[in-house]
Amino acid sequence: MHSVPWRLITAAAVLMAGSASAQTPFKAGIADPVNTVLAWWMAQSAGFYKAQGLDVSILNMNGGSRGAEELAAGRIDLMHVGLSSVIKVNQSGGNLRVIGSLSNVIRFTFFSAPGVKTAADLKGGVVGVSTFGSESDSTVTLALAKLGLTRDDVVIKEYGGGAKRLEAVRKGEIKATAINEPTASLAREEGVNVLVDLVPDQIPWLFSGIVVRKDDISARRDLLTRFLKASIEGNLIALTDEKRAKEVLAKELKITSPKVLEITYNDFKQQSPPNLEPSMEGAQNILKQFPNVSQKISDYVDLSLLDGLKKDGTLAALAQKYGTPKP
């Protein structure tokens, strides 16, 4: 691997941006400020989006399904959201597609309120999710199964982002919820009870997709390709330049604890596909949770933009520039 100083990378990106035409406004939504967004934050910090002629705004949509609905309505250009939300929106007449992935495994730990230690304690209680149809919702089924329960044994309610759900668990407003990093590490430090941890299972899951409207794949192909290219380069820096990645992660997620930062960054490295390739096995596992919808992956995932970056040599050039990320 050829090490490229961060300052030189950033300077080169800025020079490229200076020669670019007028920047195109581009709204990219996220479900919640979590570590799977790091590729985008790195690309933005390095000036890669500007170098591609894009003025990217990363917007918190406070829930994956809610953001997917905003995308379908045309109010944002692209969404960071799992495949479950795509399926939900498409069921309701939308036409969304996953064009890349920021995470291909389940990264949720289910925490419970004081006094909720067993399946019997949880039964009949409220389980909080970000929004209905989100990954925090669909993975409830797997967590409950580990406890010998089904969705019929609990009451599932929407509660917004991870920090809000954790607060509801602390207060006992809800009996359990699924949380990922960095909020999961904060919960552990506070001694919040872990009811079910799905992270060690490494279950393939299209957990954090890069999602667009299907029609835009042809109508705005060049623009989306440029966004994807910059995001991949941001991801490769995040995976290969630990110091800089941690600086950006700490800033964006307001992490002050070195321990939480280390866990959050390592969690990112364990789940992020270098070239943002979606997991087909992960997509199949999610579709199994929705037996009444089309089971054709092509109805939800479109790899043509990534295939284009392979064919034109972009991915090979980036691999030569940054090397192979170490696990």
C-alpha cells in the first residue's frame, strides 16, 4: 500500500473542486447519526464531493422509513437506510433501489429497562423502534426469537432515534429497544442491561443501504455515479487512515471518550464493505422477513452504477491508491 498524507489528499481534492463547474445541490438523508455514515463524512471532509461538482448536505431524517418516504416523495436525493425500509416504501407504491451499502451485517444490541432480564419480563411490554419498517423494527423479530417470543408477544411502537430510545429505556417508558454504535457503547458504560446481542452473530443483512429513486438511476446516472465514487473514496480513507477517521468520527458523533471512540471505529471497520458493495445474502435474509412481497432482489437492488465503476477502472485505481484495507 502506498501511504498518501491526508493533507495532500485534501489539497488535491480542493484543487479539483476549484476547477469544477458550479456545484449541484444534493441532499443525502441519514436515519440517525451513527458510525455507518463515516464514509460520507470522510468524503465531505476531504472535499471529494465538491471535487465531483456536488454540494452535499447530510441531513438527519430521524428514522430510516421516514427518510425513505421523503426520498420517494422527491424531497431528498438519496437516503442512508436499510433494505427493510425500501421494501416497505415499495409495497406502498414507491419505486426505490439500493445502489450501494454502508453496512452488510446486523449491528444491533437489544437493551432493556430496569427489571427486564428475561423473556417473561419483556412479554406484553413495549419495544421501541425508530420507525415502523426500519431495520430496528425488522430485526426485532430475530431478537424476540432468541427469547422464544414473537412480535405478537410485545407491543411495538415508534420512538425515533437511538439516543431517544435509550432515554425511554432508562426511564422505563419502554421495556426494550435495538441500539447500535456509538449509543450502544454509552449504554453499556452506564450499565444498561443487554437483553439480546445480535452483533456477535454477524448475520448478513443489508443494514445501511445507499438508496435512490429507481427512475433517477437512468435520469441522473452521472450525478449518482459521482456521489458513489466520492463515497467509496471516503470509505477507503476511513478504513486505511485510522487517525483521521477517528478525528472525523469524534467530531460528527460528539464522542469524547477514547474507549467509546475505539469501539465505535472498530465496529465501523468490521461492517463496512470497502467498495460499498451490497450483500446479496443480506438482502435475501431481509426478504425472508417479508414473505408476501416479491422475492426478486432486482426489485430492490441495482448494481449497475457499481458495475460501471468497475468497468471504467475507477475501483482498480482506488485500490492501487489506498491498498487493501486491513481487517
